[in-house]
Amino acid sequence: MEHIKRYHSRVIPFEERELVLEGPVEPSRLADCSMHPGLDAFRRPKDQLEALVEIAGLEEGRIIITRDGDTIVGYVTFHYADEMERWSEGGMVDLIELGAIEVAAEYRSIGLGKKMIQHSFEDSRLENYIVFTTEYYWHWDLKGTGLGIWEYRSMMEKLMKSVGMVWFATDDPEICSHPANCLMVKIGKDVPLSSVEQFDRVRFRQRFMY
């Protein structure tokens, strides 16, 4: 499957300056940027930037960023699932994970997360994919936002629903380990039925239970 990426960008007013929302971004462009020190939800900012550069270099990898000058203040990642996770078991070339979304705290008031995800799905080529995301409460910034688990879960559902992603059932043990965790999916209109059926087999290992 050929992974075609169409770059596009937009300007977002912020206080008395302008931010740039763009992507999918090339590895060389990312390497010229720095990470906002507040982007540390998954790893240290420097290490996270290295991870973004690596993902952008993958054939299927897509990185959407918002930058303030040359400082990345938010990002969204798309890539194949880790080979150690069940989502890679079907060997599906048209199953892509929305892997991470992070926004520096002082930039959250303008809805950057929603803007970046919507920017991502403006590319009609994503209609060729099943895009999924796994939401785990232990990754959520409950302390920074002051939200409870269920309030944060509701916020994340609304965010994903803004691009047509909906809740899907699964027997994945990690997701089932807490009721706030969830699997959200968008099946592109050009995805063949065979891929949908294969994804169903990946979602459920113990089908006799459902």
C-alpha cells in the first residue's frame, strides 16, 4: 500500500502573535525545531522530539504539529501499531494508530488538540484507512487539568468524535482493565469490507464471550 502524504498548513492567532499548525511534517523540519519543556507526558521533551523525527521518517508515519516560532507546542502522531501490541497482529497495511496527542498547558485554551486532529483528517487519503486510538486513563493529565477521570474521558470522547471517531468494543485486557479506558475508531469510507472484518478479528480474541 502506498502511503501518500499531503502537506498543508494554517495560521492560528494566539495572544499577540501567530502559531503555525502544519503537517504531515518532514523529519528534517522537525529536527530544526525544539520541544516546549511542558511536552513531557510520555518522555522527556528532547527524547520526544527524537521520537517524532523517527515516526515522521516511517513510510506510514504522519506528524502534525503546532509551533510557536520554531518551538513545537503541540503534536499528533499517526503510525502503525507497535509490533508487540495486538493491533499489529493482523498485519493490516490500512490500520493506522492515532498514537499520541499532546499540547503544552498554556496553549490549551484555544483548542489546539481539536484543531490538530481536524487538520489531520482534512486529508482525504485517510479515508483509505481504519484509524484507531487507545485511551488509557493513566496517560491523562488529570492533575494539570483538574478534571476527574470521567470528566477527562468525556472530554477525550468529544475530541475524537469531532473527526468521526466512535467507541468500539474490544476484549483487549489492557483496555478492559479499567472502565474509563476505551478504543475509538474511524473506518474510512474507502476501506474494503475485508479489512473491516480483519479488524473485528483483531478486536476480539474471545468472540465466544460476546
